[in-house]
Amino acid sequence: MTAVSFDTAPKTAARRRERWANGRTYISAILIFIWCLIPFYWMIVTAFRDVGYTFDSTPFFTHVTWDNFTTVFSENLGNHFGRNLLNSLFVAGVTTVIALLFGVFAAYALSRLEFRFKFLVLGFVLGASMFPGVALVTPLFQLFTNIGWYGTYQALIIPNISFVLPLTVYTLTSFFREMPWELEESARIDGCTQGQAFRKVIMPLAAPAVFTTAILAFIASWNEFLIASQLSNDQTKTVTVAIAYFAGAQAHQEPYTAVMAAGTVVTIPLVILVLIFQRKIVAGLTAGAVK
């Protein structure tokens, strides 16, 4: 009896510690989730609240109305939110495609090929991502004004590419570096050229990582404000800039509820995108973790 008690006591204590550790993990995750969700929840509550009760502190849906969303898409007030949404979709989509096109080949070269100053090139790529965007606003404004690009889509897309490309290269380089060389060597032995091995073997295996990188690049481009606020005009203005200059139903009144409604409309596509492709995103984030 004594021996049995000595044997089971450590196991019981270990199980108790494991349950307590799991409980702390779940509690921490729930608290973080609530902390991150509260601003988004309050934005939706305010978006559906009547403008006369803008500053009502009730944490639930009260005085619900659709008028704020009508105001958002009303062109009579000078808002062209539908066009702004299309502008953001076009700029973010083109930026993502171009960044992936160059990022995939750059990441493959940096991770799979041996050449001089490879790590120096990667260092320059990372250094570019740390460069403050506010320092580029004035030179870019002057440059694009001189060449007649001010207010054009390319004036928004090219700077976005410079911001998104380092993220794309760095993320995909980490993935390609973990991919076994044997896969490509086997394809070469079977008669594939290096290009065919890359296209038929490497790229299908890298699809989760590429897809995840595309989502991150799209979100970064969609949320960009600084460059777009200085280089866009009424025809090319994106949603982030449009919300900053939003006009409400009444003059000389800050349209808080309409701004919240616009923020809800802008956020919903990103939420839907993540919910639909969450499995691919998780697969891409964990790809390369285990050889």
C-alpha cells in the first residue's frame, strides 16, 4: 500500500500541475481574445447606433438604425465610398501580385542558390522594411509631381510594393530554406530542368506559404494610409484616406457613427477573407516548422 501511494503521488501532482498550466493558458488566450475584440465590437455597436446617441456608453446594441450605412454610401454628401473601395481593392490586389511575383524568385534565390554577398542582400532587404515611411513622403511627392504621376494608381502601387516586398521576401526565404534539397534533386534526376523542378515540385509544396504571404501583403496594402493620403486625388483615393475626410449628414459635426460604419464596411472583407482561408493561413504559418 505504501509503495502504491509513493508511485501515484508524483503522477497525481504532475497531472495537477499540467491541468493548472493548461488552465492558465486558456485563461490568458481568452483575455487576449477579449482585449483584441473589444475595439472591433464597439465599432460595430456605434456603427448601428442612432447619431443622437453617439456618446451613449451602453455596451449593447441600442437605438439601432441603418442610417449610418446609408450616409456612408450617399454621394449627395460628397462621399464616393463605393469608388474608394474599388480603388483600395485594385491597389492592394496589384501590389500583392507584383510583390509575390518578384518575392518568390528573390526568396528562392536567397535560400537555395549560393552566390557572393547573399547575406548582405538579405540584410538590405530587411533594412528596407525598417526605413520610416514618413521620410519618403516628401521625396515621392516631389518626384511623382515632376513626372506627372501625382494622383495616379502607379503613384500608390509602387511605394506599396517597396513596403510589402521585404515582408514577402523574408517570409518566403524562411520557408524555402527549410525545404529539403532532396525534393529538387530527385526532380532533376528524373529529367526536369531547374525551372521545371521549381514550377512542378517546389511551387506546389510552397503554395501554403505563398498564400499566407499573399494574405499578409494584401492586408498591409489595404490598410496603408500615409502614402495614399499624400499621393492620391479624388479619383484614386483609397478607403483609409476617404474615412479620414468623411463628411456626415450635418455640417460642422464630426460624423462618428458614420465613420464607425465605414470602418465596419472596410473591416468586413478582411474578416471574411481570413475566415474563408484560415486553414491555408495556418498551414502556411506552420509550413517548414517540421522537416
